[in-house]
Amino acid sequence: MRDYQKETERLSRARSLVGNSFPRFGVNKNREIVRLLYEISKREDVPPEELLTSDSPVSFAGLKEYLLKRRFPSTIREDPKLRPYLPGFELSPDNYLRLREGSFYPRRIYIEKSVRDSALAKAFLEAFPKAESSEISDLKEFLSKYGGRGIAEYNKRTETVFIISEDRDFFKLCPCTGRAVPCGYTVFNLSFGCIYECTYCYLQEYTNTPGLIFPANVDHFLSRFSSFRDLPATRGWRGGSRLRIGTGEFSDSLMLDDLTGYSIPLVKFFRGRDDVIFEFKTKSANIGNLLKMEGDENIVVGWSLNPQKVIDSNELYSASLDARIDSARRVLEAGYRVAFHFDPVFYYDGWDDDYRGVIEKIFRVVNPEKIAWISLGTLRFNPALKKIIEARFPGNDILDAEMVLGFDDKLRYPDHLRYRIYRTLIDALNKDSLILPIYLCMEERSMWEKLKLSFPF
Ligand code: SF4
């Protein structure tokens, strides 16, 4: 709550300053100047009042240009036409995320009638005996009556679990992002919502269900899977003779695997197939079920990695870096392959040494030949997420970086910075004439070309 108080105080000072100094500014001009003063004050940790002096321009255009130069110094040097995003604010005590104590424990479990006797429903009821449980006929119908959408509702989502029968949305080609080079990944949409709290998670903006959704009918999907090449979802699939498919798009693949047991039928079904490489993507160390089974080279466990400092402040409740890398070592011993996702990569003072340190840690325990792929992607998100991050995590420092509207209208680091980040990581990964299967996630073709990176699949 201290962060929230500090930032509301900063905002109120920026608002008073603009109101008193520029009483003739209309709503939009006022919003932009307040936003710039607030962001510079937060980034530089100086009171807003110190940012305006008797020498500061007094016209709106002059003042905005002056503040933009201070807010985006390195971007404006490279691209004077930068596109900033300067929205209003949604700071409110209801939107501020209060961290839960202890591990995940839902208060309510809703079970669709058709799966009330499923193993998954029983597992949840046994694991959380103090939770209230109720039967519903259908999630869609339930949500039309009780669905709530908003930041405050999102904050409470882990209090509610829905166990459902999923009929429609199991399987989709990853939509990637406009004008980027797609990697042809196919998403197996198993469960929706996450027990972790990553400051940058796009689900904060995307979710309109006040709870976590777990399908109880994985077998149903698997029974339909043999004809996957005919499914519309695989249109546009590119590269190689094997479909890359994985969970972890709308949730974390293994976050509750000890309870859901999802990995068991999936490994058994996909193991040994020569037409599919299946990936579990995770920030957890929940690999107990995987270790009980025999792995195979077409089953990949992929960890998203960041320096521990970034995990501590941006990937709340997830496993530590060491636990993730140690889990990678253990699944390798069990016969699986591993993947690593440096995504999102954060830019801050000392980022390069920190990320090189992560790469050194990997190579201390992982044989590079067992790495199925490595993806790289810098921090990016839809503009709408900016206010949500700020509201839920007012003390965050990820928004202090220079992020402007990019080629796909998402907020991103500017081109020159992204290039530097990728170059540094690729050089650190491909050391000693090693060439790893590296790809960029959601990047435009010109970035691949500048980096001389070829598509690895
Ligand atoms: S682990 Fe993934 S799905 Fe979960 S909060 Fe973090 S980014 Fe979102």
C-alpha cells in the first residue's frame, strides 16, 4: 500500500502543478503534460515541482517537446518522431494488488454439471476442503449472469476456480502480432488464468472471467487430435515436418500439475510421435509428474528465464531462477529436451551482465545439444495494459523505461535498443562457435535481417 500512497501523492502533485501553472490547458493537453511530469518524476525520483523552472517553455507544444526529450532521451536521439503513449490514470485502492499470504487456496470451486464426477473435480475438492463448492450448468451461462470485468475483479481471480468441459477452444495457431515474423507455434489451450502475478502479463488486460478455468476433458481433445493436420488451426503452419505445439499461452503449463495431472495424459499421448514436438512452458519447478514418466526428445519443457532480481520484482509467486534451471537439469536426466525463453527481456542499468549471468548458469548444467530452441523477445504489451500495470503495481519500475508505440502499435523499447539487446544475447548464447536454434518472438522481419538470424525450424 505504501507504493500506492506514494504514487497517488506524486500524481496529485503533478495535477496541481499543471492546474496552477497552465489553467488554460484543455483536458487532453492537461492529461499529456500531467502524464509526462508524473513519469519523469517517478523515473528520476524527483518531485514534479522540480521539473518546471522559470526557463521551461510555457506554450503547450514547447513544453511537451521539452518534457518528451527528458522522458525519452535515448529514443528521441534516434527517432525524433517517436510515438509516446500518454493516457490518463486508473490508480485506486481497489485496483492496487494486495499480495496474498501463503500458497494458492481458492475460496470457491464451481463445477459444470457434465464433469461433476471427473477426476479433476475430485482432485480440487480434496485439495481445498475449505472452499465452497457449487454445481453450475454451463460456464458461459454463469458468466452472463455473474461475470465481472475490471482490474479489481482480476485481482481476486485466484479466489475462484471453474472446472469445465471445454468443447471449442483447445487448439489454435498462435496469432503472433501484426507485421511480425510468425514462428508457426500452435497453442494447446489447456486451462485459462494463472496463479502467478507477473507485472507484465497480458492476461491482466485479456481476461474477462472472474476465476481460473480448468477443463476436465483433456481425453476428449486427445481423441480428436489424430487428424490435426486437417484442423484450420494448423493453416499457416511453417517449417519442418513436425508441428510445434504447446500449453502455456493462457496459463502456466505446470503451475498446478501436481493437482491437475495434465502432464500425464499429454506426455503419454505425444511421446514418440514423429509429427509433433510438444512443449510445456513454465515458470514453475512443478516437475514431479514429469519425473515419474519416461521423457522423449519430442517432449520439451520450456522455462521462461530472467535474472533473479527481475523475478523478485516482476514474476511474483513463481519459482526462483535457480529452481527453474535445476528443474531443467532434472527433466533432461529423465529423457526430455528443454527450451528457454528469454521473454520478456527487460532493459535496465546492468541488464547485460545480469542476462549473461543467467546464460552462464544454464550452460553450467545443460548440454546445449539438448536445447530444442531458445526464444528471445523484449518487453512489449498492448497500450491498454500500461494503465493496468500502473494501477496494480504502482511501484513497478518496468514502465520507467523508454517504451514507445512500435511497428505493431504495441508499447516496446525503440528499435536501436531492441537490436542491442538481441545482439548481446545472441552473442552470449552462441559463444564458442555454438549455433543454437534461436528465434525472435513477435519481431519484425527487418530486425531478423539486421541480426542475420535465420529461421531455425
Ligand atoms: S506465468 Fe505467464 S500466465 Fe502466469 S502471470 Fe506470468 S506471464 Fe501471466
